[in-house]
Amino acid sequence: MVKPKTTIQSRCKEYASKGMVLFGESQKYMRWDIPCVRTAREKYIPLVAEKRKEEVKDALQGKDIVVFSDEVEDKAGRCIYNILFQTLEPSTEQQLYLASSSLLDAANAANCCKAFLKTLDDYGKSIEEVQAFVADSARYMDKCFRTLQSLNEELLHIQCWPHKLHHCGQTWQFSLPDLNQAIMNTTKLFLHARKRKKQYLAFLSKKYPDQPKKWKHFPLPVITRWYSWKKSVDYIYEYFDDICEFVNEMYGDENVDSDSDYEGDDEDEVEHSTHQKRLSKGVKWYLNLSQTVREKIAVFSEFVSIEGKELQTMIQVLQRNKSATAHLVFDNLDNVERRLNVISTSSTRDVVIALQNLPTFSALTDDKKKSYVPVLIKATRACRQKM
């Protein structure tokens, strides 16, 4: 259907007026014509960008600044490094400017330092005028800050609180390998397994007919979601026995060998190997699970679920609010730090007493408690060092 000419003209004027605002001084070249994308990128946007850059340079002249930086990926997977300048003036309101968006070959400390120093030079600012460097807690950003601090010893590094707290909780993922193995194999059990998920929900609905809130899937951990591993731990803490029961009920009759991923020359070996490949690695792990490992996972998942709850809450508070919220978590942070200090610096006997609020741990014998405490102390100490 062809639109009336008057409608087309009014729509063109609407878009053109928006283009006037976007391109600023370049409107005298545009009149009422809307440029194509290539023309806008090659001719008009550089003019506006250069004019805006001069305005920002004048606004920052003789003022101390704070630099915000972060790295993101575009749709093509390229690394885009954004740098923002914020003024430090004796007033309640400060000005924030986008200084540059650089395309980096790779996200590393060397490239970030080069982009940072080049941006300062473009705006006529020295490293001494930068009072603080605000970035996330990635290792390459820590290294970038140490390099910049060698040029300005008074430079402060202000890190992203959710990212920093995520690193604290992530230490349990590496210091408790048995628990992490359970998370990984449970992920393999339900990943890309639609039929098995339906069977599992049917199993839960049959076991808990009067509790529909308990009919829920295992939350798969996501690398790009801060502390999503903790949600998986919470699920394992509550449903681990149910998952074991489900796997044994569905596949308990299978003769599974944990080291059976081979292909032989004989027909029997080939048939045996094909039969084993029908079962995922997650199923095999659960079917070969010993009682000792089950007990470890129950103790460790309970510890992380309860002791790491405050960290998870603080991350959620910081992420859900767009305004400044760091002051809201200071009291909770002190409580978590004191709790971690008690566990990481106390004797075995004192830690056993401190962990009596954990039902699974308190039900163990004294000898088993003493055997688990050193592992929990080591894991807590690693978490404490990250804070």
C-alpha cells in the first residue's frame, strides 16, 4: 500500500528534525534531506564529535577528574573499551562526559593502559590530574591500575562492589572441588535434556504432591551472571538427595562403569561402548557416587548456602538499584567480615562450636566434624583474602 504524500512529508520532517538535533552544527549542510548511514558516519558525525570534544576540553580545563572505564563486547564480538571523565568540583552536582570508545585487539592490561593514556593526551589532561580510577575487579584491570599507579602514586582504584563480592564468593568454587564437581555434573545431567527435565519435574510432583513450590528445575550456572553458581549450590543443598533418588530410579538398573568411554575392536566392546554413550556423564557420575562423597557435598553445600547468603543478598541489592547503593551494604559487609574472621582464624574446636547452627554439620560425629573443619577454614580464609 502506497502512503499518501502528505504523510510521507510529515514523517520526513519529523525524522529530519531529530537529525538536526543529533548532528548539531551540520544541519546547515543537511537542510531537509536525511543523509544515508554511510554519509552520516563519514561526514557529519566526525564534525559533531570534534566540536563536542573541544567543548569537553574547555569544560575540563584546570579541573581534577575521576576516570570510569569498562570493557564490553559488541554484536560482532569485538572488544570496545569505554572511558568516561567526571569532574571533581566544590558543588553538589558533577559533570560526566564520554571521553572515548576504543576498539581493542584484545582485553588486556597493555591495551587498556595505552587507550587510557591516549585519551588523557587527547583531552590535554595529565595523569596527575586523575584522582581515582573506577573499574571492575578483573585481573587485567588490576594490572592496568598498578601500571598507572607507577605514574601517579596518589591514584586511587575504586572497584565495582558486585564484581568484588562475586570474586569473594567465587573462591568457594575453587577451594571446594567436590561441591563444584557436583554442580558441573548436575549441569551435564540437565543441559540440553528436555525429556529428562520433564521426567524430573514429574518425579518431584509425585514425591511432593502437596508442595507445588518445590516443583522447579535446577538453575544452571551462567559465567556472565555474577554469583549464579551460588544459586546452583542452594538448589543442591535442598534437592541433592532428590536428584540422587531420581537418577537411581530412572537409570539404577543400568550397569555403568565410570571409565567406560572407550571403543574396542570386538563386537562386544563396540556394543558396550555404544550402550555407555547413551548415558550422559552426569548420569554416570550420580550412579557411581559413593556415600562419602555424598556426605561431603551435603556438608559443603550447606556451608556455602548459609554462610554465603549475605554475599548473595548484597550483590542483588547493588545490582537492582541504578542509584548509589554502596552505603546500604556497609553494615552487612562488616557482619560478613567478622563471621569470616571467626571461622578463618579460630581453632578447630572454636570453629566446630561456631558451625553448630548448620543442621547437617551438627549431626555429624565429632571425628567427622574435625575432619571437615580444616577444609572449611581454608575455603573461608581464601574468601576473606579477596575482601
